[in-house]
Amino acid sequence: MDIQTLDRLAPVTQQPDAVEPCWHELLRQTLATEHEATGLSGLDAVHLEHDALPELDFEDIRLDARAFGQPTVTPFYVVGLNAGHPEAVELNRRLARACARRGWAMGLSSQHRQPGGPADLAAAVSQWQRLRDAAPELLLVGSLSLSQVVATPLALLRRLLQSAQAQALAVHLNALQECLQPGGAPQFRGGLAALRAVCEGLDVPVLLKETGCGFSARTLAKLPGLGLAALDVGGLGGTHWGRIEGGRSAQDSLQAHTAHTFAGWGESTVASVRAAQRLVPEIETWASGGVRSGLDAAKLIALGAERVGYAKPAIQAALWGDTALDDWMAQQEQELRMALFCSGAASPAELRKLHGTAR
């Protein structure tokens, strides 16, 4: 669904420079092509070698994978979406039902505000519980920003995860966005200690996730010993939240000019996956950031990714309805099967083995 269609379905009800934009405006900004770091993911430079004589039948291909060491039906997931807007509820439920049907995982973020107060916590609990009710079998990953985790007592985090029966917690990193966002929270001091505390104090796996700027070698060198179960590189190449925050601001504002300066900031998805495999191979690698096809997914799996995530394409498909979403998900799965078959691999694990990236 394009922005013009979205405008006809739901007119903007709040100014784009407001601290908490309406859900429709947030969707408009997310779907805008100028906010996508097209061509910067590194995926175009990754080549999968064609095997003209695969010792396989296409029916032999299976997509089974693992998440946090446990078997799953596919290696796909829908990257965490915001649950803080009432208008997001039905879209999230639609995605949750589809993910549960097809064996995809799904991430879900809390609202933007810190969940430290009773009212904020109650709202987040309500949103997450409704999602779980819609899809009891869903592999659900709850998500909070690092600044939220730093400021929130461990007991409240446990309550939030238990309310949704979330199987994991993603702590997302968004330093650039927080700097540019009106009312942002660029308070990351104590982040490493907070990460270690949640890894030790929660009874679910903890995933560390970037949101469009990827992971450099310098950042990855800080992660051993924290107890992380997985790392979603969230690399440069897809939706860029720095660009979105610039788009929300007045055209000639300091914020807009600064966002333009940082429009290409970050580490590419491919470079981030390769660095993670080299520097923290003991941590399960998930990959997102500019993934637009099942072939893109196959390339990242060949580089070592255990799971591959979609954000913008999943939202676009979900806006068209249940059938369109299911068709889009089926296409991603079929494209991955074809990439595996034509590479001579019967599964994602075999593809990693062929490329020397098996864990």
C-alpha cells in the first residue's frame, strides 16, 4: 500500500513534528521511500553460487531453523512493531495471527514512554496480552529500548514479559534516533550494566537489537560476557529512523538539517553480520535491515544468520489485509526454498555449512 492510499484511508490527525505522532503519521513516515537507505545494505554485492546439479528434489527442501537454540518452522520473523498507539492494535493482531499460522516469530515493542509508572505499565501489559490472545502459539519477542531498560526495575520487566508470555526480550538500540527525536531519551550511560542485569535476572533469553544503524566491530567487542542469547544486527540498508525523525520535523529546522547530514549513518547489514560472525560467534546472529526478498534472506543465512527479519515489507503487506499478508509471506518462503535448491542446500543449516558459517 502506498502513502497516497494510506492518506485516503486515514487522514492525518496530528502535526508531524509532535512528540507522539498519531499511528497513521508514523506509518506514513515508515512507508516513505526517502526514509529508506536503499542500496546501502551490502546485499547486492553478495553472490550465492549456482549449483546446476543439486542432488536434491525441490520437495526435499525444508525451512526449519532455530531460535535461541530451539527448533522453529522457518527462519523468518517480523521485526518489533510499536504497540503504544491504539490504532496499532489490529495491525499487530493481523501480523501475529499470520506469523503463528506460518511459523514465523514476531517482535513487539512497548510504547515510547518509559514503562516505569503504573499507568504506562498497565497500558503496555494490556497491549501485549491482547496480542497473545490473538495468537497463543506465536513465538513472541517483547522489546524495550535500552534507555527504558536502564530506567525500569527488573521486577517490572518481569511482569511485562509474563503478561504477554513472551519467550524472549529484545533490547533495542537507537542512539541516532533518540538524538534526533523530539522528546527523545539519549541516556545510554549504564547500558552495559543494565544489559548484564537483565541477562542474569530474567528467565527468558535476551536479544540485543539495532534499529537501522547496525553494529561496528567496536560495539561488538563490548558484548562478550554479558549473557546475550542473540544479536539482531538491524543494519543500515532499510528504514532509517534518523531520516524518519527528520521527516517529522519542520523542513527548515535544525533537526531536519541534522537528520539530512546523518542520512547515511550506520554499518551495513552485510558488514554487521560478517563482523558478528567473526567477533561474537558464540552469540546467535539474527539479521534485518533492507531485507526485501527470500533471496536476500538466503544471502544473510549463507553469511551466518540464524534468522532473518522484515519490517517495512511486512507492514505494507499487512495494510492490504490478511490474504495479501499471507500471499507475501508465502512468496518469501518460496523464494528462500528456490535459493536453497539452486545452491544445492536442503535447509538453511546446510546453506551455512556450504559457506563455512555453521555454528
